[in-house]
Amino acid sequence: MRGEVVYLFAFDVANEIATERVGEILAARPTKFELPTSPALPRDLRIYRPLTVEASSHSTPLGSGTIRSLVRVYQIGVVSVVMRLAFDVGSLSELLNCHEPKLADGVPLSTAARALCEDVCRSLRDTMVEPALLAEPEAYTVFCLTDLGGATDAGAWTTAHRREIAELIAAAPSSTLSDMQVGEVNRVARSYNVSDAMIIDWDAAVVVELDGYLEDVLYVLEVANLQLEEYKVIDERLDSFLDRAYDDLGKQRYGVLGRYSSTLAALRLIRVDLTKLNDEVTHISKFIGDWYLARVYLAAAERFYLSQWRQSVENRLGQLDELYSVVDGEINNRRMVWLETLIVIFFAIDLLMLWFKE
């Protein structure tokens, strides 16, 4: 069996990246990713095309000995590092050690991906809006098979090897999985014709493509993976902002004349920023015009629980909006009370002045 293991790493690096201002990445001129489209695709459909650049290769004791690296830069502030390792094995069990590979110098692949992302961020420094501290990426592994050792029906092959596939995806050797877990791992599967099939799980996927072309399916999985990363980042930011809002509301730290209106202004900007980011993350998948790729994306979204993450983010944005309204309304009420008090005082002074004049 021949193919390659593809490692996807999605890094949130900024609130936004002005991709139209990017001239070079890693001293190379990037190109826009071109996804081949179906003739049935609407001509007026806008397809998202991130900037792409081929990075340097790394040596490794696994597979063919070389890992190819690719970097994609997305306008929503995400840098995606794609690393690909070719293999030629006799059975799927030989790929179990490819879940956490190391380079020839012993450096974990995730560490190399992070270092590459840091280099990219230095190249993009002037185009990044509100750069973020580089945190742990959202990682995903795809085992791609382009030669099954003579088998020509991908669907039949995946059915016959469903236990081996489950063990590979779950990184569970020696047939330790129960039949129920094997069924769960293989539950979300997609196929278009006899030459292709795929099984998608939470942490990894197996893709069979005997025609050899994998880029469209890999790109769909990459987009779903970076959406998951962005929803997690938004959720963490909302946790922080909601704690701040609850603190302001509970401690009554705002003054009667709006001394702490800067807090409200910050919350207002936060609300707008996160709403905009949520909208952009949601709509980045509009590139999917091919019905089969759309099914692949929906399968990945199901496994990554993207709809639940999106709903959680939207609910929290609603909570932030309500808290903002409560605090803002309380400050406005206090202002009105003091304004009315001042009006009464001025009116009383005016009456006293008239009284003394008489």
C-alpha cells in the first residue's frame, strides 16, 4: 500500500491578516490556492483562495525520509501548516507510529510546525491586525491511500478492513477496540465512486483515492479544522470577556456619571469584533460548490461538532450583548436621575433668586 500521511496544523495568529498586502512569505512569493471546480458550479460563486507557499522540507526516519511542508495564510487570522509524509507499507498497522512522528533530529513534528509558523508570522508582521500569542494549534491527521496493493474497489476495501482502519484512526494496536467502537469510528463515511472512500473521525481520517488526486478533499478537511480552531479561540475570548462583564456588573464599579464608560466602549468593540470574526469563520466554507465536497465538509463538521461550537459562540455573544445592555442601561438611569436632580436644584435656585429680588 502506498500513499502519504498529511498533518494539518491550524494556528490562530491574529485577529485578521491583510492578505492583499502580503508580498512575500518565507522569502518566497505566495500564490492563491486554486480549487478545481465542477462545471455545475455557479459562475458567480465566490471561492475563498488563501495564500499558499511551499516551505522547506524536513528529513525524517519514517516513510520516504522527507516531509514536505506547505503554508496557507487565511484572512481571518489563521496560518495553516500542512506537512506531508509519503509511505509504502504492507499493512495499516505499520502506520500506527505515524500519529506522533519525529524528525531525524528527534524534534516532534508539532514543534517543527510551530517553528515554521513563527517564521511565517515574522514575514507577515506588518500585515497582521492585533497579533495573538501563539498557542497550541488544532491538529488533525489524514492517512491518504492511493494504492491498495491491487484492490480497485475502495468502498469494498474499507468495509473489509474496517477494524484495521478503526485501530489506525484511534491509534489502538493489537485489536483492543470493541465492535461497538469500531462501528462508531467507521460511522461517518463518504464515497463518490468505486475508486474513492473516506472515513472521518474526531482526531484523524482515512482517505482512499485511487485516482491519486487528494487536494480538494484535503482542503475541505483543512478548512473544517481551522474553523474548529477559530471557534475554540472565540470561545476562550468570550470566557474572558464575560468574566469581565460579570465583574463590572457585580461590583458596581461604574460611576454615577459614567466614569467607567471606557469599559462599556471596550465591551462594545469586543462584541463587534467577535461578531465579525464569527461571521467570517462561518462563511469561509462558502467555497464548497461541488455537492460531494459539501457532503465531505458536512461529515467533518459533524465529527468536529462545528454546529455546537457555533451555537455556543452565538449564545455567548447574546449573553455579552445582554450584559452590555444591562450595564449601559444602569449607567444611563443613574445619569438621568442626577440630571433630573440638577434640574430641580437649578429650578429651586432660580425660585430663591426671584424671591430675594422681590
